Amino acid sequence: MTTADVDSERPNGRSGHGPADDFEVFRDDWGIPHLKAGGALALARAQGHNAALDRAWQLETERHRVLGTTAAYLGAEAVDWDRFARRARLADTARRCFGRLAPETAAWVSAYVDGVNAGLAEGAARAPEFAAAGLAPGRWEPWTPLGVWLSTHILFAGFPTKLWREEVARRLGDGRATLFATDGPGTSGSNGWLLTGARTTTGAPVIAGDPHRFIEDPGVYQQIRLACPEFDVVGLAVPGVPGIAHFGHAGGVAWAITNAMADYQDLYREQLRRTADGGVEALGPDGWYAVHAHTETVEVAGGEPETVEVVETDRGPVIIGDVHDEPSPDAPVISLRYPPRVTGDLGFDVLPALLRARTVADLDAALDGWVEPVNVVLAADTTGATLHRVAGHVPVRPHENRLRVVPAHDPAYAWREGAEPLPRTEVDPATGTAVMANERGLAAPFGIEFAPPHRAHRIRELLGAPPGAGERGLTGPPWSAADMAAVHTDTRLASSRQLLSLLAWAPDLGPDAERLRDRLLLWDRHMDADSTDATLYSRLRADVVHRLAAHPALRPVTGDADPWRSAAYPPLFRPWLAAVPRIGYALETLLTVGLLPYEDRLAIVAASAEAVAATQAESPWGQVHRVSPWQALPGATPEEVWPGLAGDHDCVLSTSSVPGITDLFARGPAARYVWDLARREDSLWVVPFGASGVPGSAHHRDQSELWASGRLAPVVTDWNLLHRTEESTTTMTTTPEPTTSAVPALRPAVHEQKVEGFGVVRLVPVDPAADAGLLHGWVTEERARFWGMADHTREQVREIYEFVGSLPTHHAYLALRDGVPAALFQTYEPDADPVGECYDVQPGDFGIHLLIAPAEGEGAVKGYTDALLTAFIGYVFSDPAHLRVVVEPDARNEKALARMVRVGFELGPEIRKPEKTARLAFLTRAALGLA
């Protein structure tokens, strides 16, 4: 590691350093950062540093969400998330996944983290939220960006919907489990479309769309440009995560995604019991067995701390319920199985590959390694090549797993090896159009609930390429990038058809209700901001939803005294379990299928028409359809930025109200983009607020009016048109380009051995500065409690291994399995160690310590630890002077002792050391038949 004084944003953005560490920061008129550097690592540092300056409070919030420590400053309302984050083991999973990264990717992510840490103090000084919360910025670990990605997307697959289907089946019958099978806009609402060159004015493809998310202040996406000799990419980044994952334009190739609505996370109904010694056992296919269990404390601002028991079975971490001696349907215990926790892979090796893509083929190859979330991708390049595919990890398991909570002890519901093959295709040249809108499309075989087809159909209609267009010779008009805003902002509500059809036949209406009916039947069905008809329709819809909820056929799932909704499941999942919104989103289905007699449906609509007509209240839709952005600040009152907007949840302009609950909306387009493959400078984009997350800055809210009116800002690519909008000087600790010190796989090995059926094990010296973050993550896990460093900071870990490295008698090595850090291996000479005072040291004794990395461990691969021990012992006995291996595990560590006996060690006496009571064990050369 080197330290350099980096003047990160001088006039014209010049930093004035050598090519390896140099970076420059430019901004356009909207304050959007354009970063230029001499190499990919310097650019990653620059991106992290910029995120810390522009989004410090957002980064701090995300870091605490990963750790499950938000309640410590947000108070009791945040406890439920913290409990989930701890129980689901998000931080631990992020550590595992970081440990499995390719060395080059790990160095790239670490460089980003270095930039974040270097800029946080200055960024926090700019952000008033820190003072309001009484919070100081914390330090990011190398794995933190992976945790941010995981915590951002862990609920994207909507696994809590399985809880809802479980209860619907229990209360209405198995045949009704999917009666409400329309996901709400919590996981749908995004749009994307691609036009080939045959459909555009330039003859080159255009990609456009919008991701649908919570409207947060600051926004969940950051407009940015990343440029170095290897690549030059503009796009929408996730603050806290390096690179540009979902929406990017690299000049030669551009891409965009929507949620595929695939199902790739499973819920298992567990049976747990407490053992006499306080441990926990779970019932598995082969009977009862011991599982991991430990407790953690959640600090709560203004309240008492809460204790959380973290339990993990062979399926995954338990996220619902507590340990019970007797299972109960009213108190279920449910574990979550999700791919990164199982495989130790979050797909981060894809991110730098996306930046380097030059063609659709490059992009397609990179996306083969994508994991989470599962997405539908559209891409095109300047040669005219196109791509329409699903990317992600969908495990191979029974179809029933996707529908319901399944029994943990039944092996029929276990995951199988590998992942489902996902489809890919080119855009159909007959239509020249591809659309993705969370509908039942390419990903249909891999999911249960998808968005209604209305948005996808409407986009095709607007683009002039409805289904079958090629067969009928329809091509539609040529489109330019500037024309795409008209599609983004379309407000036609096709889902109104069924309700209005019933209204047309509603019997025995009074005069006022008849006038309401005639008016709505003439309505153009556009949810425009100035439309009073749109408001009347929304009121009619809400009244119908409530009358359906009160109908005897639905009372089993809408009753007020439902203990499963109020007690059995954590409050975090209540949005998925709320019956009235479920009815609102599934209104078309419920007004169509035979759950209610046709006469009852007509009567409900007629009664609702009478009730709405009697109010005689009119107001424009925009007056009641308002947005209140979410802000992570204690006591903050959500700020209404705009008087009201057009759109609704089934419009292309998907500003999602909650039918039957409120006309307000908290979700909508978190960004809009248009990528022009002919001229990147003709591309366009906008976000709801601005580039800066700092309240009061010039670029905190300067895009709001553009976003609200449906307009877009230009993507500036000419460096001569960019300029500085602020001054900032800081000192950064930089990470050099990959060296033998920074990247373990590039260091010379002291020992290398191929273990059959396992891989190549290499032992490389620990670099305390470069490896401190990795080692800190390992030694502070609860599973490593016998290592005795659970309460150590990263700096303390670094200092310990600097001290170890200074001793000629003690050595520390990273064990790499096929280049991936797999274990910490330490050696020592017993007569130069405190252990030598506890037993009779013999000539040729050689001591070792071993800590397996959390990314793998006993059980992840059969014989994993034994294979590593084979390599370690091979290294020790490669020196003929070493006659006997000595180990001293904690006497309570029965698992480690059993492992030693299994590989040939002979147990010795217990010894008392200041920090523990240990059990000696010895392995001689003779026992292994070595000369």
C-alpha cells in the first residue's frame, strides 16, 4: 500500500499525479461527475471518492443496513430490518463472496473502498444529516460494496409472497394459492425497449426505459461517467458499488435491464429444538443434527437493546420464528435459501467485464456470470447486433419450491447441482422491436407472479410494432432518441377495462350514478395529472376494492383478527401480507374469475358507483396523486417535492399508487434513460432529484422539474464542454495497481501442492496491510471465536500480523485454493512461543494454527478441511528437520479436535494459557510413514 497526497478536484479537475494514481474530475451543467483516470484501479478509487463526496449520508445509511445497525440511530422503526439483516447473515454472506472474487476484481473493489474511506470525512462535513443524527461516518471494509448490493436486492425476488400464498391456500384452499398472482409494484413497474436500426432515423439501434424503485432522497441511481485507457462508459451507478451494472453505454455497446420476476429464493419450514447444553438442533432428512446458533445485540436509539438469535440450518439462515420444542402452525420457523449464501458468489466478477465490453458478444459472455438479481437484458452495439436474454442464477429444484413454503426435512425439496439454463435471443428483425416490462416473457418458466401485460402491450403499440407486426408488414414510423420521452410518459391505464365493462352493465343505477357511468365510459382512460375523470375512476376502484374485501368469499383472508398477519411473521413482511393492497393489484382477476358470482360482481360495482356519485367531489388527478420521497433521517418529515404527477401502476408512466389504500405513491421511475448507438452524445437521461445528495447544493434538486415534466437532460461526452462546479482538496490513501503484495494470487508461494479432487493449494506470505480487511472479516466471525480476536478492529488485526511478520520464528500464510483465499495458516517454533512453557518441547517440534475461510468451511465441499490439512502437513514435513507437528486448539472446540484425530493426530494433555484452556495434539512423521 502506498500513500499519496491526491488533490482530487483542482480547477479543471486535474490531480497532477503520475499515470497509475492520477485521476481527474469534471462535471457537466447538471453537476454529473465525469471521472477520468490513468488506469482501472485509479478510476475505481476516483468513483469511490466521488460517491463519498456526493452521497456520504446515503453511503453511511447503506453501510449500516448491511450490518443491521440502523436502529442505533434511526430508532425502533428500524429494528425489524436490523433483525432481518442479522438473521439472514447479509454481512457474513458479503464477506464470503468477497473472499471468492478473482484477485483482480478484489483489488478493483478494494480500490473503490479506499476512495470511499478517503472521502467520507469531507463528504460527512458537507452533509447536515450526520449532525442531525449525531452520527460520525464509519469505515468501509473491502466487502462492504458486496453487502450493499445484497441488501439492496435481497427482497427483489419477492420471497415473502410465498408467505401470502401459503396463507391464501390455508384459508381458501390449495386451488386458490395463486388467485392474487399479480405482484404489486414493489418488484415491478420497470420498462425497457430496444429499436433496431431499421426502426430509427439514424439507422443505429436505440435502447430506452426506466427502472421502477422507491423514490428516495437522494436517488438510488447516480448518473456517472467512468473513463480510462481501457474503457469509457456512461451510465447509472448504484452508490456504494463500483462500476456501472444495470444501465450503461460504452460507446460501442449499450445495455439495460428490468427485473425478470424470476423465483430464485426458497423458504423452508424448519423444526428446531433446544439441547440440554443450550445449543440448537434442526430436523433434517437424516434426523436431528446440531446447527449453527449465536446471539447478537441490536442497539436501539431511545430504547432498550434487543437480542437476536442467529440460527442457520443446512438450508440457510432462519429468518422467521424462534426455537420451539414443539412445531406449531401459528408460530412457523422458516429459513431462507438464496444463491449467494449457498455458492459464495454474488457475480461481482461481471462488473469490470461489463465496463470493458466492446460488443454485444462481449456483454453476453460477461453476463453468463451474473447472479443477483435475475434480470431481463436488452443490448445492442454499433454493428447492429442485438441481445435479448435472461441473466442470473436460478437454482434447479422442484416447481413446488417456487409456490410455497416447503418442508425442510423432506429431501424432495432440496436444491440440485448447477443452475437453470437461461434463454437468450436476438431482437426479431421482422418487428425491429423488443420490449421488457416485468411481464411473462423470456423468464416465464422461472417465475410464478409477473406484472400484467398492459405496459408491455402499450409500449409495443406506441412503437408501432404490436404482436404479429412482422407478419402483417407493419414496421411503424422511424424513431429518434428524442422521441422516446413520449413513450416514457404515456398514461393510458389499460387495466381499467374490466371494471369499466362491469360498470357498463351495472343494474338499477340512480341518476347520479348513471351520469358517473356515462362519464367514465367516455373517458379516454389516461391517468393525466389534469384529469378529473382519472380521479373519479380511482375513487370507484378504491370503493370496489373495499367491498370485495368485505365479501364473504374473501373474508378468510381479510378478517381483522388474523394472528398470522399481526404476530407470526415479522413486521418487515407485512406489506406482502396486507390483503387490501393484494386485492387492489389483482382487481382485474377478481372481477373476472368465478370466485364471486357474476351477479355479486355487478352488485358491488353498482354499489360503488352510487357511493362515489353521492360524494360529488371532483379534483384533478395530480392534486391527489402525490409523491413523498423516503429519507433515512431520524424524525424527518417526507418532503413533497411536486404538487402531483400523472400515471398509475399499470401505465407506462408507472407512478404506483396503492388501489384501495391511497392515491399517493412512493414508487416510480427512479431514472429514465435513452441510449443512442449512432451518437452517444445524443443519448439522454434524468433522475428524480439531482447528481448531489447534499441538501442545499446546486445539484441536489435541479433535475426534479425535468423528471416531473417527462423531459430528459443530454448526456455530455465532449470533455471540452465539461467544467468544475466546486472545489475540494483531500488526502487519499491509494491502492496501487495489482502487485505481488496487493493481490495474493500474484505473490510467490512458499509451497504449492495439487490435492486430487480438490485443486491446487498454494501458501503465500500474508501482507498485513493488503490483507487486513480480509483477515479481519475472518477472525471476527462468531465461528472463529476460538481464535480469540472477535473484538479486534481492522487496525489491530493489521498490527498483530505486522508483529508476527517481524518474528523470525513465527510466520503467517494465506492458503489459496485455485487462486482463491481459503484459509489462514500460521507456523511457529514452540520453544520460542508461550506454548513451549506448557509442555516438554522435543527437538523437531513445529507448531501450526489454522483458520478456514468463511467462504467455504467444513461441509461446503466434502473433505474440504482435510484436503487443506494434507497440503499444510505436506509443507511442514517437506523440511526434514520437522519431526512432529504440534497443534493447540481450544479444549472446547470439539469439532477441531475430532478433525485432528481423523487425520492422524494423537491427543495430548490439556494446558492452561492466559487466553484459553487448550488441548495439545501431535502428528509425527512416523505416523504418516515418512522417513
